[in-house]
Amino acid sequence: MVKLKLKRLGAPHKPMYRIVAMDSRKTPQSSYLELIGTYQPLIQDEEKQVLIDEIKLFKWLHQGAQPTEKTLAILKKAKLWQKFVDSKNHKEAI
């Protein structure tokens, strides 16, 4: 199963995370399938805090990738999760 996870980077006390698509059976230190975006919690500007390629994100979500709890919270904060749910409901209506 593919999961959307956070992969930590950065110096001590200065975290930066990559949002990646990974096999759920692998450790967080192993290689990932594709880089989706970045999350930098220390940046004050909320628009620059989360940078995600929406096309890659929606591609993995439509293929059945499951976000972890923290990744889901970030997607909801960036209002991308609701956009995905709306697009999924729109496809089912057609």
C-alpha cells in the first residue's frame, strides 16, 4: 500500500519536511516513490509554509494512496483535501 508521508530534513531545531509517496512497509529513512511537495513549519507565511504539486498529489490520491494523520492535517490546512473530495464527488456524479 502506498502512503503519503512526511520525510524529515533540516538541522536540529530547524525542521523541514518533504511530503512523499512511499511504500507503507518501508522505513522513513528509505527511498520514496515520488516527491509531492514540502512543508516548512517555521515559516510564518502560511502560503509559503506548504508547497505541493497538486497534479502529483491528486494522481496518487486517485490511485488509492492513503495520507498519514499528520499529512492529512497538512492537506486540510492547505485546503487541498477538500478540493480532492469535491473532485472525487464530481466524478462520481458524472
